[in-house]
Amino acid sequence: MVEKKYDVTIVGAGPAGCSAAFFLAKNGFKVLLADKTTFPRDKICGDGISSAALNILKEMEVLKKIESIDHHKIGYVKISSPNGRMMTGRYPIVKNFRDYGYVVKRKEFDYVLFEHVKALPNVHVLENFRVENLVYNKDKVTGVAGSHGEEKIDVFSDYIIGADGVHSKIAKKIGLFNDKNKHRAFAVRGYFEDVQDLSDAVEIHYDSQVMPGYCWIFPTGKTSANVGVGVFNRFNETKEAKELFDLFVRNNKYAKKKLKNAKMKGPLKGFPLTLGSFGSKRSSGNVLLIGDAASFIDPLTGEGIYYALLSGKFAAEAIKKGEPNRLAGEYYEKMWAKKFKNREFMPGYLLQTLMGSRIAINAAVFIGSVSKKRATNMAGVISHVLPKYKMIF
């Protein structure tokens, strides 16, 4: 048995875990960043990096590295309605935000983040480390127990951060796992080559055969795209997602035009989403949940990278602020609730119902197609630079 000691142990080295590790290390904390896999590894996602997320990446001093790898700049959002109408919204000019975002394949994006944080002097990285249990001293969590190959390791820390994704073992261990069907979704995505008529716009399609789900075409290059379908569990059976994807690719007029000569590269892959509308705390004592492990995913669009990065930063700030009295959990709950709960998650959950209505979507897209302001507002909500209520008002 090997024993290790750090100020903070972060379980999961995706964007959320890397963000927390960066901001903690910059504040002098000694951090273990552990992951069950080896990088580079793939992550099934829509691959969109919003305008708001770019600000956090700049704070992390990694934005230029992201811009040095393959990426596609996007400045517009196109939305089609069940009746076939299309609207185009320009990313708005908002103070302190860029009027564009990127599409970057997660395998490359996550690897750049991981390598960037790995190089920090206060961060120790442990790949292929599988957490099996929490370690307790009486009723307080004092660390994690896991395995690294055949070696058993106990890691002791003042704080544990669960950044271990939608199947979070840490969330399960502290009784905060999101298993509520109405606050979960499921999506499938495939990569296509030789796609026609791509631009600097991400496309969201509310196809009549797929609703109340939604479809997307996100350009990853001039002739390549991430194409997917998402369904909300409270409206659909998740097993239908692949069938809905096939219907979209074969029958949607916009998809058919772009994909008529395209070929899918690699298999179609599916992934669950745990939505931010899940009504629960995201901490228990000195254990904090961030990113997908905390269900920090937009209930309206399924986007999670922005929330992952920001929740990692919040966790680091809460730990710094909570010292020496171990009040990080209390600070963390206030931080995420103020920024996410009423501004993003609750309105997003309500809009999720509205956007499941063909009548409502047809009306919204029609208004967006004739009102530049309304179209810009929609693009601003999707890029996280405007609050959700701007979708309507």
C-alpha cells in the first residue's frame, strides 16, 4: 500500500478538473490531478467552445495553445424550425466578451489543457488511477483510495474535488449523484468529411421528425463537421437517439444538402448528459463536485464546457476563501448558485419545454428571421454572453 498527501485531490482531468488544478496551483496549493484513463483520450461532445469559455481559457493562460491546434472559428448561429424556416444570428458584441467562439475536437482540446496544467510546478498528475472509495476519519472525508495497475494507493487531502464526469463515483459516494430521468439527456454524434457549404456558423435544427429533441451541424473545418442529435429523457426514450440521427441525416433538407457527398469518419457514438436543472447541492463538507459530475450542463443546449471551466475556477476560489476554517463547501454553493441557478439552469429547464413545441419553435425562428435583434439575442444566449431570458424578451 502506497500513501500520498496533497492539499487537494482532483478526480478527473477533463476541462473541469484542469481548471480547478490550474487555479489552485496558482494559489499555492499542492494538487493531485488524477484520471482513470491516459491522455490523449476522446470525449464524446458537440465540440463547441463558447465566447464565455474563451475568457476562462485566457485566464488559464492556455488560449493561445488552443488557437495553435486545429480549430474552426464561429461567429454565427443558424437555427431551423420544424416548418423548414431558417434564421441566422450574429454573435453579439458584449463588453469583455469576444464576438466569436471555436469548434475544437475534444480529443485535441482536452489534451492541450491537460498538458498545460501538467507542467505547473504545484500539480502532480496520476493517469490510469481508478478511485474505488473515499477514505474517512470518523465522519470526515480525508482522502481517496484507488488502484494504479496492481498498486493500491491511498491519497490523503484536505479537499476532494469530483470532476469524474456523468458517471461520477465521487458524486455517488457522497449521495449527490444525478439519477433523475427528467434531469438527464442523451446524445449521439458522428464526424463527417467532405461536407458541403459549411461556414463560420454552428447550426441547430429543430426537425419535425426529431422533436422534442434537436439536431446540430458544427463545422470542425472547411469540409468537416460534428453532426449529432440530442434528446431529453423526460420527452424521449434514449434508445431512439440513433434512429432519430438517421432520420435527420437522411431526410432533413439542410442536412441532406450538406451531407449528400459526405462520409462518416469513425463510428457513431452516444453519451449521456446530466442537466443543471437537477435540484441538489454540489458539495458535502470538504468534497466538491464540478463539471459533468455536478450536472453542470445547459438544460437548453446540452453545452457543458463553459460550466466545467467556470465551476473548476469556483471550486478553487471557494477552497482558498474557505481556509483555514474549512468553509469551502458553503462558499462554493453560493458561487455556483448565484451564477448558474437562476440565470442559466432554471430558465433553461423552462425553455426546454417551450422549445419542445413545434408552434413555439416555428414562431421563434420566424421572429428571429425578421428581427436582427432577436436573432442576435438568441446567438448571445447560446454563446453564454447573454442571460437565458433574452431568448424571449
